[in-house]
Amino acid sequence: MSTKNDNNTAFLLHLSAFFGYMVPFGAVVGPLVIWEINKNKSDFVNENGKESINFNLSYLLYTFLLGLSIIPFIIRTVLSEFHHFDLFGIVTAASIIGLIGIVKFVLIIFAAIKANQGEVYHYPLTIKFIK
């Protein structure tokens, strides 16, 4: 059973992922700092922290890999004899990255609400870096 203080800490832990919009790698560093400070105080906060950090690390990895997928299209554009700009491939990859960003935003809000209600939210498609 979690206390109101634990619920609030877990709520802020999930919302701290929005630091990523202001600071590079803030989506990982924000939850990591809050989790590290509070993980021994509450099992509830510990579980929420692991979920948040694992999700944000997974998202970072997925975005990085999708970003790498744009490189062949850029190389093709540079090496093309006619300097044909391969807009389709770049726009497709960028659109997928944007869609993942929207999904991330919604999932963070959903997890924060669940944490404030005293529940541990398990993010979908998350790699368990921290067990």
C-alpha cells in the first residue's frame, strides 16, 4: 500500500521525463535522479522509477535507431548523379519519429495519473534495462 507522499513522488518521477524537452538526455536524467534519491524509501516509488527509466531508455534507443535509418537516404541523395533528393524516405522516418514522440507524451501522462492513483503502470514495448 502506497502513501499519498509515495504517490506524489511517483507522479513527479514520471513527469520529470519532460525535462527531455528542455535538456539533452533530461528524459532519462530527471527520473534517474528522483528514483536514486527515493528508491530505498518506498517499494512503490522504486517500481515506478524502474518503469520510467526503462521506458525512457527504450524510447531513446528506438529514436536513435530510427534516426540512423535516415542516413542511407541522405547518402543516396549526396551520391546521386542527378542530385535527386529522396524526400519520401526522410519524411517517412521523420514522421515515425514524430509519431513515437506523441505516443511517448501520452504514455507519460497516463503513467503519471496511474502513479498518482497508487498504481504501477507498465509501459508497452519497454526493454527492461533495470530489473
